[in-house]
Amino acid sequence: MKLINIGFGNLVSAGRVVAVVSPDSAPVKRLVKEARERGMLIDASYGRSTRAVLIMDSDHVVLSALQPETVASRAAGQAEGKGSEEEQK
């Protein structure tokens, strides 16, 4: 199982991520609000401003303080088989 670091030591399963989007648009804000009401919201931003919203295949919505590009590049690095710096040493 491949995991993506979404900030502050939080990890999500790479295979379950459907999309990584910016939280600024009205449809994404609506999606976050509905997930909160359904109890399907996971806030992994540690009180910081939300910069990325991860949509999971289980209908969970995960908030991250990292930029969507950062999360995507970490996911791409995982897909290419690159490890973290500690693993490479």
C-alpha cells in the first residue's frame, strides 16, 4: 500500500485518492460543507488554512495545509518508486 504524506505526519492511501483540488471554488466549498454535515470530513490541516482538498473513493473529503501541486508531486514521486530522503540514505 502506497501512502502520500499530506503534511504534519498525516498519510493517505495513494490508491484511494480520486482528486486533489484547490478549496477556492464554490463547488469545492459546497463539497466540503456537505462532507462535514455527513461526518465524512477529515481535517488534517492542524488549524492552518486549507490549501488542498483530497477527494477519496470512499466519499471522504480530506483537508490539507499543503498546496495541491505539492500533494500531487508527492503522489507522483510515490508512483515512480522514489522513496523519501531517509530511505535513500
